[in-house]
Amino acid sequence: MKRPTRLLTLLAFCSLFLYSFAESIAPVVQTKLGGLRGQYVSVKGKETMIQAYLGVPFAKPPVGPLRLAPPQPVERWEGVRDATQQPLICLQEIQFSKDIFSNLSISLEFPKLSEDCLYLNIYTPVKPVDNMKVPVMVWIHGGGFSMGSASMYDGSALAAYQDVVVVLIQYRLGVMGFFSTGDKYAPGNLGLLDQVEALRWVQEHIHNFGGDSKAVTIFGESAGGMSVSLLLLSPLSTGLFHGAIAESGTAAMEMLLISDPLPAAQLIANISGCDSTNTEKIIDCVKKLTSENILNIYKQFPLLGFGVTVDGQFLHKSVMEIFQNHEMLKVPFMTGANNDEGGWGMANFFAPPGWEDGVDRVNVLPRVGVLSPNLKDQWIYGLIADEYLGTSGNRVKNKDGFTELIGDIMFTIPAIKTANFHRDAGVPVYLYQFHQTLSMLKKLKPNFVGSDHGDEIMFVLGFCFTTSHVKIDASCTEEDEQLSRLMMNYWGNFARTGSPNGAGLVQWPQYGPDGDYLGIGLEQIPGQHLKRDRFTFMTQTVPLMALLGQEKTEHSQLPQTGPVVQTKLGALRGQYVSVKGKETVIQAYLGVPFAKPPVGPLRLAPPQPVERWEGVRDATQQPLMCLQDRQFTVGLAKMLSMTLEIPVASEDCLYLNIYTPAKPAEKTNLPVMVWIHGGGFTMGSASNYDGSALAAYQNVVVVLIQYRLGMMGFFSTGDKFAPGNTGLLDQVEALRWVQEHIHNFGGDSKSVTIFGESAGGVSVSLLLHSPLSAGLFHGAIAESGTAAMDVLMIKDPLSNAQTVAEKLVCNSNNTQQITDCLKNLNADDIVNFQNQNPMLRWGVSVDGHFLKKSALESFNNHEMHKVPFITGANTDEFGWLLANMMLPSGWVDGIDREQATSLLTLFYPDPKDQWLTELLLDEYLGTSDDPVKNRDGLRELMGDVLFNIPAIQTAGYHRDAGAPMYLYEFQHSPSILKNMRPHYAGCEHGDEIMFVLGLCFTSSHVTLNASCTEEDKQLSRLMMSYWGNFARTGSPNGAGLVQWPQHGPDGDYLGIGLEQVPGQHLKRDRFTFLTKTLPEKVKIKHSEL
């Protein structure tokens, strides 16, 4: 028996020795409250041993009579208090937190729940005996004011790597921290008052831990970031800190601001069986609930929200009022958000079940109301859904749009708003967007998730390097560790100096008027105007639309809400239109008549001036389209991935649409841009386009006109009975209307630029030749179409008229009978005839009225209007759309020479010209039998013959006539269309329109079915700037743009794409072949005949 007794004695001695040894190596710090024994913590990659003091009380336990009362200063204790255990957690639904950390593959200690929870943890690199003062960083945890604790984080790595004291604080949550009746019995914000008390404790005692009370930075994430932001607005915070960092959460987060807390208080009272007849009884009852009662409320009602109120103590005014009055503490401020805040964690909370595979729009709309509680109208939810989801109905796109919406509404937009307010108050502000996810987390989340809510925390707090109670279950990559060290450097520098910048770091620009920010990821990239379009939409467009909607509701007995403009013809009532990315609200006046309806005796006759009307005419509906195959437009819109309103077709179609940024009462003189649509003189309308974005971005009045098409607009017998060109005369009449009336819409009749594309570009170019146009405009832009396009010129209109007469079984003995016959046809017969004869050409003739001479003769004699002129074409004009219309099926995979010859026969039908088509094919296709090379050669040939060469020729004529001339080649195809076309298709016919008219930014009747990329938006803004500058000054050049050289003897032009590159002699070799070599060979051939 002696042997075991001796063994027990030895073990007891060893235990006593080990305990005494541990006592001797554990750090002890003395404060005026009493002593604290902490523990040493190691950090990976650093020799520095961190001292951790855990569970340090900063206030009396808020229990008994102190429940739902402001915090009271902590009392002294006797002896040395143990500070090696994580503090009790404030009351919350802890399973939710456990699930989150489990999903994130993080292991940590979860202490018990208790109302006695007002403690903080301190991590310091300073030994107790050292007389040092290092910066202090106080972390405020997130969790929606309903969950979280100090024990869920670890400050050791940040303390070691940045030589700072890190303090992690706790505060009361949920009912205990944010219950409010909105009056003196429960004013609310107790959790925020706890934070203030913790900061007071830091001011008084942090020097004992080596911290400098005069260099305190508060920082936090989510509700912790919001707390940081709110502390900047509270008079109680004065002098308690000297810098602030709000990560993914600011005081501008509407979701956590409670304007009327009483309903929630009454709900809790009812749930708990309390008497809710008055607030005093409610508060007395809630004070008597047990902790278990409180926890049961959380379990039964997990979506019960708790938030911040104007309590008269912590906050004296509303957040917005303080922001607008710049009544915040003027200390350096950093804020930002992650690039996919709603990507996974928040989406799991807000999105419907199964959301990862896609979301239906119907499930998004009610959730918009949850995310934006201040927006009450369902139609506003729809407006927001349209912005983020589009209208395609694609469930995956809906999912992506919804997760972006969550992130923007909750975090990104509030961060930018808050940065603006602080900047405007004269405070140094630094804005960021974080782009990276810890590598180990990427495997745990769907592959589409970016940097999710909270992802930056692991980098900021250096979780890759912690060794104590918070541990990552997998190893960090070297990239993760490097980025974490960089993040800690930025944050540590900010705590030391008020600026994140320091040696070896990419310069982080201060947030200024240009919205400078830093994109932080594996690379750090400065940028400007973070999410500019979404920010403008959410902060300007939506509030304005809500206001207009409210006005409409308040005056619902007056259906005529909307802007009203007076003209000498009568009054017009339009509508307001918002534009993405711009604060300006555009007034749209649609379907404004500029001529009498060309029906009855006015069919095939020149347009007649419109007559006056009585009262206020409605101008809120798109005008009827001129006669054409409407179904073709429906199919075309689908091919171009656009949603647009397509009205019915009618002969009564001489209307125009006006988009103006000027208010009716303002006397402005803005430049006017008149758009003439294309469509081969057989299709198109004003309703196919939208001028609102160009009007908003360039501060110009945009007018979209219509003109008669096909038979009604271009039928000609070549004599007085039907001289032709009535569609062009309609354009002249529209321009006369603009001269007489556009001042009523804020436009300057002395500064009118006409512009158009394809047949609209041809029209612009022809208007430069017509004596009828004199004085009607002052600049012109012809996109992918000019008067040098022979294909739209009809040299022998009588032959064409007789063909029409024969097909319609009209008496064709003389031109008068033919014309009379056509005048008596009904509209349906005309549309059917045109649909059944798609190859029948309708074009421009020398009518002796609009055109006195052929276009070529006018060109050669320089008899055009000498106004500034832009023209150009796209790099692959015949790439897909036109080729689809003109080539046989299967052409995408290649064509043979016979098919190419067949197409050219349409343009050279005389068998005697067979040798000419062979010359063209030899030049462009070569002699190879490769069907793919044949396809590509024919694409280039058709693009050159139809558009490129005529554009260059026209530019040369105008230059030689002494007009200021600018030539371009457009080189970028819209990203949304690239997946819908063959991979080889480049920038094709019509692609520039989307950029010139800013269709990425329109929000009314013309919308794209997919979101534009940031590159597309930037290019569109650039194109609108060039076109807008030209309308203002006669030159496209302006500040911030690549210089566009005037077209001179060296053939200067500008290549416009994602980069803008000046060049010379566009397509010189092809131009020489088609305009010199080929004509010479034709001349020789004719001389031999």
C-alpha cells in the first residue's frame, strides 16, 4: 500500500508545481478596477506572443432592476480576476450561429447564453511591464442586432501583425438590446449604449494594456459596421474614438432603422401574454419575463426584427437628418462592401427554397418589399425587379439579378451613400470593394458565388494565422495569407495614421468628387464611381418614381398627370421617363402629329402641315407605325434580344416622339438631335427606338420621326402623277415642324443635328442634297448609309411602277391610271402585296422637287449643304443579320461560288455583267473552293459595296466641298448579342445604335433582355459624348475623349471600340479596287464592245 500512496503524493506535488508554474508565466495586468490574469496566445508567422484577456467586464450585469436599462459602470473587484475564459454570450438563438460557422468550416468555442454578457476581450502585443502606447482597434461584431459575440472572433493575429491592441466587445441583442416602445418607458438602443459604455471603459483603462486612448479606431462588420456608422452620429461618442471603419454595413441601411417601434413592442407583449393597453404595462411585463421566455420568442419568431430608433439619447435626430446636416463626428472614415454581398449567406436567408437553381420573378417581388421597407407601392417593386432581373423570364438570370439586388439594397448602395455624406462633410473618406473569397470557402459554396457577405472578416482579422479558439478547418493558400497580410496592413495603417496607405501597398485614393475607391482582391485596382448606374437608379430614379406615383395617387381623380407643354397647335400632355445612371428625369411626348394624316386624297401626295387641335392632346402612347410587315419587326426584336412596344401599322403615321430634359416652364435652348430610322425604306418606326438616354446623358432634345414607307412612301411613275420620294418629303415636313415648335420643348431651332442609320443614314445624306432642306438643320450624322448607296437609287421608276401595276392587276396604259389604281387600294391589300413581293425595290428617284439632280451629280458639283458631317460604318456590316436575310439557309457553315454569284446577280441582273461579278468575287473570295473562306469573303464584299465604300466616298465628297468632315469605323459588338450570333460575326449592321442611343440605360418601352457589361456601358457613354459634342459644337471632340481627327487628304478617321484609335485611309486597298480599278476595267470593257 505504501507504493500507491507515494505515487499519489508525487502526482499531487507535480500538479501543485505545474499550477504554480502556470501562475508564474500567465500575464497579469493591474487596473484601478482590480487585477486581471490573462493568457499567452501564439500567432502563425509571428514571433510576438500576444496576451489575451478574455471576459473583462465593462459594465454591471444588466439583470434584475438593470434589465432594459442603460448600462452602468462596472464595479471594482478584489484580487486578481481570471481572464482566460471566453465570456458568456448575450441572449440569442445560438443554433443559427452554430450552423453558420459549421457551414463555413470554422471551429470555435460557444460559451453559454446569459443576460450577464457585458464583457470584452483584449489582445495586446505589449507586455504589462512595458511602458508603451500602441493604437487601439475596437471590433464591434455583426449579426443583425440579434446574434453574435466576442467569442466568435479572434483579435490575436491583427494585434501581432500590426502591433495594435485589439478589443472585441459584446452588447445586448434582440429584445434585451433593442426593445423599444418609442417613449420614456423603453426608448430603445440599449445595445448601442452598451457599445458607448465599452468605449468609455477603453478610454479609461486601455493604457494598462499598452493601448493609446488617444488613438482608438472602431471597426465592425454588417450590424457592427452599422454600429460604427451610428456611433459617428451620436453625441455620446464625442472623444471616444479617432477613426472608424464600417465594413458591409452603415447607418444608411434602412432595414435596421425602425421609425415606429411600438407595433413590434405590442407584438412581443401579445406573444408573451402581457397587457398591452399602455407602454408602461408592456415594459413592466417584459422586464419580468425569464431568459427562457425570451429565447422562446426568438425560436418561434426568427424573423422578428430589432433595430435602431431615435431615442433622444443615443440619437437625437433621424439618421438622414444628421447626414444631410453633416452633424457627424469628423474623424477619418473607411467603408465599403464585398462584390457579391447577397451571393449565398444572405440569399439563403431571403431567397425562396431552391433558389440556387433559379428564381421566378413572382417570388422576387414580395422580397423587394422586405429589403426596402420604406417603399410601399407594388409597382415600384416591379420597377426595381425590371432593373435587376430584366424581363426575359430566365430563372438563372433572375437568380443572379436577385442576389445582386440583395447586396446592393442592403450593403453596397448604403455604403456609397454614407461615403458621400462624410466626404461632403469634409471628412477624409476611403471607399473599397472587396473581391476575394477564402479559398477553402469556395469549395463550400456554389461556383457562381463571388465575395459573399462577411468574407473580408477572415482576411481583416487574419484567421489564417490564429491558433487559439477560432480555427479554420483547412489550410489557407499562400494567396489567402498574402491577401490577409495586405488587408491587415491597410487596416493597421488606418488605425495608426488615419490613412490606409503605406509602403509597399497600392495607393488607395481618397474618396472625392469622382467617387474614387479601391478594388481589393488578389490585385488591388483603383476605380471610380462604384456601381454608378445601380446607385443612381436606387437613390435617384426610384425615389423620384415613387414621388411621382404618390402624386398620381393623391390626384387620382386627375388622370392627366404628367408634364404639359403648350404649342401654338395646342397643348400636349407627356410622361416622365427615368434613365439608368442619371438623375435627370426625361419628359417624353409621344405620337405628336407633324402633318395631316396622308389618307384618302392625300395618299401618295406630299405631306400637308398639321392642323390645330383643341384642349390637351394625350402624348403618352407610341404612334401607329407606317404600313409595313409588323411581324418582321417582332422577329427582329427577338433576334436582337430586345423587348419593345410594337404598335399596329396604319397609313395615319406621320408622327414624331420627343424626349427632352427641359421642363415645360424653363426657357432653355438645348441642342436638338433628330433621328431618322432605317429599314430599307420598307420598315421601321419611331417606336423601335428610345431617345431618353441620349437626352439625359447629353442634355439634348431628341426627336424620333416617322415617314411613309414602301409603296406609300417611295412609289414613283417618274412623272407628275407620282414623282416619288414622298417619304423623304415627310422627313422635310418633320424638320419644318421642329423649326417651328421645338422651342416649346426646350430645344434650339438654330442648333439641329439630323442623324440616322442605314436607310436613315441615306436619308440624312440625301437631305444634305435637297434644296428643300436649306436652313432646317445645322449638322448631320449618317451611320452605315449614305447617298452614295446605289442599291437604294431607282434610275427608272416607271419600269418599277409598271411591274407593281401588273402584279396588282391595275390598268397600266398610262401613269395616271396606275397612280389612281394604287390610291384606291385598301391598306391591307398594300401590306399583303409588299409582304408577297419582298424583293420589289422601293427607293429614291430624281423627282425634280426633293432632288433636282442625281446624287452623284450633286456630289461631283459639290452642291450639298456645307454643314459639319459625320459618317462611317461598322467592321462587319454583312456579318449576320443582313446575310440571314439574303443568303440561303446553311450559309453560316460556308457557301460555294455559285451561291455567291447568285447573290450578286440581284445587284447586277444583266447577263452582260457576269464578268463584273467574277471580278468582284476574284478580289474578295480568291480562287479557293473553301466554303468558309468564300463565306467570309462575301461578307466583306457585301459590307464594302453596300456601306463602307459609299461612306468613304461620301466623306471624300463633303471634305472636298469644304465641309468639316469626320469619318469613323465602329468596331465593337454588344456583349448581349455575341452569344446569339456565330462566333465569327464582328460588329455588324446596326450594332452602333445600341451605343449611340444608350439602350443600356433606357427603362421605358425599349429594354434589353440582358444586362449590359460595364464595358458596354462605358462605350455607350463615350459614343453619346462624341455624338452629343457634335450636336453642340459641330465637332465630336471634347474633354476626356480620344481626339477624333478631321477627315483630310490623308483620309483620317477614328476607330471606335473599347479603345479609340485614330487611323488613315480606311480600307485603302478595297477602296482603290472598287472606285478606281474596277471602273477602269468597266471603261475598257465598254470601249471594246
